[in-house]
Amino acid sequence: MSQSVAAKTSSQKPYLDAVRATLQAAFCIENFESQIVERHNKPEVEVKTSRQLSLNPVTISRNVNERILIESSVNSVRVSIAVKQHDDLKKILCKRLMRFMMQRADDFHILRRKPIPEYDISFLVTNFHAETMYTHRLIDFIVYFLEEIDKEISEMNLAVSSRALSILLVLLFVVLSIWDKGLFKLHPSLMAVSYLGCMFQAIYIFSTDDTSRSPLTRRKQIFIHSILQVGTIICAIIGFIAIYLNKEERNKPHFVTWHGLIGLIAFIWSLLQAFAGLFLTILQQYIHSLGLTYAQLRIYHATSGVLLFTLSCMVLILGLASNWFKSKMPNNTIAYSIIFYFLTSSMLFLAHKCVEQVKNRYVKRKVAVK
């Protein structure tokens, strides 16, 4: 709650100002013992023992799907929030996020374990909270929550979209190459599985905007990351051997195109990156001999992995300009250009998400610590 409220956008400002003003008026609460049971003090907004002790509820609505209900009484205030949800995916993500928070209601102190009907999440502030906490900080917390919840769900939506896009790109390359003859069909399909599939998922398992919100420990994340990276190396080796043998069978020169040269660099880099990851996970006792800390090596390994994934995306983009890919596309130049630029932007989007994930996990955390 001590975190400062972020700058309001022009569209949110009237809505948030109205919420803040209403909360400031509603938070005039005091200790009031029960009129029915002696020496009991219960939130009147919940028990509703007397109509004279409760004020009329106030609903502040930004649109049909985004509103806040403020219910006041003499000794408590209940704030219920309906979060904007445009589609089924956002409804699922919102439900999972709210369930994640409400399971930890004790850590938030003012959060109810169950929202009231037709709302997604509810807060309950009693006179005991007002006596032990700063009222303006409570208001800041609720307003900050309203500001950040849409951003949080949008980031979760992007995370799901990134994972789905990764799988769709892999399926596309597999379908395009499955009908080819010879060893060559293993090259595009396995390289897509290796880098767009396994490597992207392995990097994104550490994402701070992960939608699973599952209680994965650091050890479990590293284990899943290692398994996926083993799959990356196996698929990359088989794909590299397949294209090498295919060139040998057809008596064609090796590594004469930009796709081949940069692809060779990415393949060798992948092997070195895998060895570095093995060193970090298994041979940790030898790290101090290098004069570096484990935290420093983690940052170097993560940065190198993101650069490697970006380079592999560039290799795959160069592969889109190959004769093999052009033969799979329509003869129409406009249609090919649309597909080419769509696939290119999709791969660059995945690379951007990986860069953003590492930046959020290491760079922003380092700045926050300072």
C-alpha cells in the first residue's frame, strides 16, 4: 500500500477521481458495538442489523462492464469491483487472477475471500483497519488496484497469445514440411520445434506475467526449463544433421547463404548456451573459481539466451525467403508478401516478449533493489 499511485491516463482520470472522492467520504467510520449482542463489534455493512446504520450504496460506472460499488455503514465500508472483460479469454484470466488473490486474502488484510454477486472482487474496511492503518493509504491502494488490474489482465492476455502463437508457428512449419520427401523435411519442422517451440517455452517459463499463477518453485521452473532445453538441443542436432546429409546427397555446397551461415552460428551458440546452463545447474560448486557470483552468471545466461532466440528468429525469417518456402506459397506476389510479413512480425513479437521477460525479471528488479 505504500507504493505511490501511478499517473492517471486522461480516460481514467474522471473515473478514478470520482472513486477517490467517494471513498474519502465513505471512510468516516468509527467503533460501534452491536445493538443486539453485548460486547460484539461486527461490520454493519455485512450483517445489516439495522437500516439506520447503513448509508445508501453508491455505484460508479465507467461503462457497462467496468464499475465499482461502495457500500458504507457506521463502522465499515465494502468496496466491490467489476473488472472490464471483453471476451471469454479475459473472463477466464480475470477469474484465475481474482481466485489467486482471494486465496491470499489474509496477506491483503482488507480483501474478502468471496466477492458479492455480479462483482469480481470485494474489499472490506472496518474501523479496526482505519485505526491501525492510514486511511489515505487505504484509498491509494484501492485506486492503484483499479489502475493496474486492467494492465495486469492485458499482460496475461498477451502471455497466453504468445504461447499460442508459438505453437501455431510450429504447427505451420510442420504441416508445410510433412509432405516433402527425403531428409530435408526434418530440417524446417525440427528447427521450428526446437527454437519457436521448446526454446521459447523454456525462456517464457520464468515470465513474471505468467498466466498460470501456479505455485511453481524456482527449482521446478529450472527443471522444466532444463527439460525443454534438452528438447531444443535434440531437435536442433537432428535438424542440422538432416540438412547436412541432404546437401551431401545432392552435392550442394554448405553454408553459402545468409540463412546457412547465420544458422550455423545459431546452432553452435545453442550448444554453448546448453553447456553454460548445465554448468549453472549441476556444477555450481565451481562458479566461485571464476570470480563471479551465481546471480551474475544467471543474468549473463539469460541475456545470452534471449540474444540467441532473437538470432534464431532471424534465421527462420531468412528461411521464409528460401525457394522451399516460396514453393509452398501461392503464386500471387501480394498473398506471399502478406504471409511473409505476418510470419516475420509474429517471430519478432515472440523475440520481443522474451526480451521483455528478461528485462522485467532482472533489470527492473535490480533498479527496484537500488
